[in-house]
Amino acid sequence: MQTTDFHQAQYDQPHPQRTRDILKAHPEVRSLIGRNPWTAAIMLFILTLQVSIAYVIGRVLGPQYWWVAPIAAFCIGAFCNHTMYVIIHEATHNLVFTSKIANRWVAMGADLPNLVPGSMGFVVFHLKHHAHQGDHDQDADMANDWEARLIGNSAIGKAFWLLFFPVFQVTRPARLKSVNMWSKWTWINLACAVTFDVLIVLLCGWTGLLYLVFSFFFSIGLHPVGGRWIQEHYTPDAEQETFSYYGPINIIALNVGYHNEHHDFRAIPWNNLPKLKAMAPEFYDNLKYHTSWTRIWLTFIFDKRYSLFSRVERVGDGKVKPLSGSPQRGERKTTQAA
């Protein structure tokens, strides 16, 4: 059986109320709010590491060892690039520096190993995801209807979707209401990406570039770190719509697994999220969570209960009011197809 619609809910997302409840019970949580400028140093270290690996593969080993590129990318590059995505995420919430402009430069720096400009677009649609979680007209984190139907719930389809996850993401912002993806920062992001790509070819050769290409695709989805995208909001039922991951990869992924905690307190930087959970255990210990990205990644691919429709969609009275007063998406009936 293939689900042909999202789990529909006529209640608001859980995070705003839990935030208020936690602050009432634990006002000391406010001390965790702030910024972590060391995140920029981590970004520079990973950028240097990725360029260095690309140089060794492209110039020291040479084109005849091109096959080293995908292996190194799977074992090392995927984790590096994924951490860079986390840094883009931190900068999007202005959690690195006090200056908004400085945070944007950090985001664009973290975007360089990905070869394609995506950080400034992410700034736009990710903030809307927080404000309008589950609102299909406002939340680009949710799949398009046609996208979910195309992929279905077959293992091959879902593996294909994970491999080309960034391609599908690019198609989503077009459906959002009142979103302008093109600003001067978008063009600066593009210019930085093109310049970096040219310099990589000149410095590291095409084989070095190939390493970064593989690192980009592995870091997105067809790799155990791809379990993060499933862990955050995918669910076979509607009992809970946001999940945290408490596992070892958080060490190198800057605690991005603490997703319930992040949605509850977007102004708390990555290094303080475990402290939030420790300060308010009664609010988090009763929530379901994941301990393995690999397990949820494989479960998503091979378990037919999971599809791109395995998410909660806000409808009716539970839908968050659009920022611009754009029309509400109509409530739809959930059906099952063979």
C-alpha cells in the first residue's frame, strides 16, 4: 500500500508552547542563548582539510587514481561537507557572530566545498520552515506532491531521491508564497561558488574536483549521514512530528541531532543544545528519539511504511497563519492506493 497524502493535523506545531513551558519551569535556560564564534574557526579548518584532500588526490596521486576520490569522499568528505551544512544552518540563525553580514559570509564560506551556491537560498526557506512547520505552502522542507508521488515507497525510488536530494530541493521554493530567492547575496553566493570551482580545478585538477563532487552528493543523502534528513521530521504516524538524534555522529556534526531542542530554542548555539536537554529533562526524556542515523536511513529506504508523505501537514484551524496573508491550502482527504 502506498500512502498518497501527508499525515494531516488540525493543531499547531508543538514547539512554541513547549518553549513557553520550559522557560516558565526553567528560566535559567536563557543563559544558554548566545553565539559561538568558534564555529567560524571550525569552518575554516574543514575548508582547508577538504581542499588539502582534493589536492592530494588530484595532484599528488594524479588522475590515474581517480577511483580514490569516491572512496575518500564516502569515508571522509561526506562527514566534512555535512558538518559544513550544519555550519550554514548555524549562520542562518545568526548563531556565529552578532553581525548578520558576518554570519552570511560564514555561511558562504561553509558552502564552498559543496561547489554549488545554496547557502543564501537556504537562509530564506529554512527560516520559513521554523515559522510554518508543516504548512505545505510555506515549508520547503516538505516534498512537493508530484515529488512524493514520483518517488513512491519503493527502495529504489527512495535511494534515487536521496542521491539527488539537492536537485529535488531546488524545485521546492517555487511553490512557496511570497518568497524572493534572488537578492544581492544570492549573486555574491554564486560568484563565490564559481570562483572557488575554477580555483579548485587550477589547483587540484579535475580529479580533485571529482572528490568534492562525490563529497557533495554523499553528504546530502545516499550515505548514513543522510539519515539526518529522515530523522528530523519523517514519521510513520502522526503522534510526533519532530525527532532528535542522540548518537555518536553528533560529535562531528555539531549536535545537529538535537532537533527538538533546536526547534524549541533557535537562539541557542549547537554547543549548548545538550545543556538544554540536561536542564529540562522532563520535557525531552518522554519524547521518541533516534540513536542511529544508519538505522533510520536504512529503515526509510527499505520499510514501505515510509515515503516522502511520511510527514505531518497542518490543515484547517491548526495551520499557521501565512506571513503575507496568502490563501490557505485546502484540506485534503488521505487515501490509500495499491
